[in-house]
Amino acid sequence: MNYTLVDISSIARHILNNAKSNVLLFYGEMGVGKTTLIKEIVKELGVKDITSSPTFSIVNEYEGNNGKIYHFDFYRLESEDEAYDIGLEDYLYTDNLCLIEWPEKIKNLLPEDATNIILTKVLDDKRTIIIK
């Protein structure tokens, strides 16, 4: 499915309505729009706080209409041990929504039933999304 920024609200709702688990893994190259899409998802869930990528803090926590939402960015991780150190398993095995950028950095720690969201750039303003 292709989309532009004009469509991002409907794409965020589509993801929320079709995700098969509470762990959503966002794959895509740098600059493809992972953080932008996650910002829209948390907005759809009622988060009023200013949202940003947790590149340096690794995880941001938000309060949505239905509970906590955790947004992870593992881009700067050097090893999976660092994810253990922040207590990743405690986050993943709750009923709270976990949105993870750069999940390939922690591939051995991810739940098997996680929802994969693959973003690719088609044109400067157009992206393709695959949800599986």
C-alpha cells in the first residue's frame, strides 16, 4: 500500500486496526518515516504529549487513552545486552503497546508474534507500507 503524509492518519488507524500483537516492529532505512508514523499512531491513541524519537534515551513512555505506550529506538545500540540492561523483556511481555524502531538490532529478543511493519521510500513524498 502506498501513502503520503496526507494519508498518514488513515495509515496509522489501519495499523492499529490490523496489528496482530501489541509489539509493532518498524523496519526501514534512515529517513523513511518510521518516527513520523509512530508519532501519528500515538496521536491516534490519545497521547497529548510532545512525541519524539528516543534515539538517545532508547525508550519514551506515553500515556494513551487505553494505557501506557512504549516507543523504542535501538539505532544506537551496540549489542542486545544493552536492551537487556533497560529491562526490555519487562516492557515486551505486558499488555502495553510497544513500538520499536530498528528491531533488527535486537532480533534474538523479539517475540515471535510481533507485527512487522516495513516501510520503503518510493518517491521523495511517497512511501510503501507492508504489514505482516
